[in-house]
Amino acid sequence: MILNNTSHATSITGVNIVTSTIEERKLSTVSMMPDGLLNTIKREEILSLLAFLQSGEKESK
């Protein structure tokens, strides 16, 4: 999970990665979401999740 991403560095669960040291980046062909996850939550929760993701809002702390 990416916690903070800027043009200079990315912080992933407390590990800082300096962007200039990345040699290669590529898109994954596999979703990070576990298979079958949507089968375990209610329709209303799925719609709420989709609305949140589309809004671009950051989670409040």
C-alpha cells in the first residue's frame, strides 16, 4: 500500500524509496485486490467504495 507519493519519493508502509533510484516501472496486469473480495461485502459497501475511489478524496485520519 502506498502511503505517500510525490515526484521525489514514495513511502510504502514506512519505507522510503527515492524516485530517482527506480530503474524501471511497469503497470501490473493483475489487480492488487484479492480474488473474490467483492463476493464478501454487501452491494451498498461496494457502491460506497466505488464512490470514494472516484471522488479522489483522501481518507481522513
